[in-house]
Amino acid sequence: MLIRNAGQIRSSEITPKSVYLNRRHFMAGSVAALSMGSAGVASAAKLDLVPSAFSTDEALTPKEAATTYNNFYEFGTRKEDPANRSSEFTTTPWSVKIDGLVDRPADYALEDLMSPHQLEERIYRLRCVEGWSMVIPWAGVSLSKILELAGPQSGAKYVAFETVVRPDEMPGQRGFGQALDWPYVEGLRLDEAMHPLTLMANGMYGEELPNQNGAPLRLVVPWKYGFKSIKSIVRITLTEKEPPTTWNIANPREYGFYSNVNPQVDHPRWSQATERPIGGGLGAGRKDTLMFNGYADEVASLYAGMDLKVNY
């Protein structure tokens, strides 16, 4: 299994921070050597991070691959569009409206959401519905900590998310032939949102998030397909009713609300039984897809009694 529950890890097994940081610096240097001269990868501020027990020990996807092969339709539908077309996107200042069934609704500045907490580095797998996967060192805090700032009320059962709409800065949001309706919206059940694996990320590879990867704030839900991990979030609403989600609106036959990684449920147009790691070189073949993307021990209990072929 990729990770263990924090309570199962003895203190003697935890890697000393100095050793971990030296490893990360070595890997960052190796990745930098691979990615010199690549388009669309701008330098970013370094983040002060602590390692997390919630991490896989799989080899990282090279940074160049993770930052130039993306789905972010607000900038275009081709994989290279986000890196090539997001340089004009401004991410400071930034605030997130948290409203709905909460005790303290407000427009929260980004620094007020993130700075009170120590940022963790969590190495999570990201599995795309199109059949490719990556292993990325994200930086952020558990979404539960941010929701607790606003004070969820007893009637809240779901959490809805909304992406910024700026057609003047996001070319995929303007003109004819737009791929989706805007804003991009997503949602989770409240227990999914409060699960310790669910991360609100503002960095990757030890630096601030690049524009093309969802700057300045994105969701990372590692047991679900990547389109659930909504980017550039400007609104979070707690609600009693299941919220609409962009891909379910666009094509409900192919994209359900839950979107858990499940190799036993095929996409109507292709199999989900295997995946292709990105950045693995010419010799990297396809590999078996893991149930819940390898996080079954941690999250399967959330869906006890549910038919996951119906609730896809």
C-alpha cells in the first residue's frame, strides 16, 4: 500500500527532517537538470515545508513533465496550452469566499487560509480519467483545517467549489467553441472533504504552484480522478444538497459525482484498468490501475454499502 495511517507509524520509523530535505534537494537538482530550457516552467518562491506521513514512496514524475502536460481547459484543451498560455494570469492578491452553511462566512485572504498552518509536503499520485498518471510532491494543508476556520454547521452535507472566471486572462474562457460552461465547479461530500488525505495545495516540487497547475490554490483528492481536483479556487460553499459538477453537467453518462478511481468501471469510450505514467521515458509501459488510486485502506470505508458501479 502506498501510505499508512499516521497512527500506524512509530516515531523511530520517521525519517529525520534533515535527511528528508537533503533527499528532496538532490531530487530537485536532478529534475532541474532535466528541465533546463523547457518552455512554460517559471521559477517560483521556495516554500517552508515539513514532510508528511501521507506520502507514497514511488518515484516522482519529472517536474518538467508535470508542469507542461496538463488539463486546465480555462487556458485551452491541448496538454501544452496551460503552460504556454497562462503567463498573463495574475494570482496576487487572492481571496476565497467561504459561504453557505457555515458560522463564519467571509471573503478570506489566501494568506489567512494558509499561513496559520505549517505547510506539509505530500507525495500523491494523480490519476487522469484519460489513462495517464503522475506522482507529484504537493505542498499544502488539509482542507479540513480551512473548513474549520469557517465553522461548518450541522446541516452541511456537501462542499461545493468554484474556479475563477477571467476571460481576459484565461483564453479558454473566451471566444467561440469553448469546451465547457464557466465557471468550472466541483463538489465533495463533507466527509470526503474532511478526510485527512484531502489537500488544499498552494505548491508543488517545493515551490509555489505554477499558473498552469492551478495557482494559487487548488484541491488535491488523490483517490479520485484528476478533474475532481479543481484549480484556482475562488469560492467554497457548504450546502445540504449535492452540488452540480462541471463534467457531470457536460456529459453525465461519462462523468459521475463521485469519480473515484476504479479499474472495474470503464469509461464508456475506453478501459480504466491500466494507466500510463507520464515522464517515465521510452521504456515505461502501462501499469495496472489501483482501486481508489492505491488509497483503499484509507478511504474505502467512506463508501461502505454503496454500489460503486452505480455511484461512479
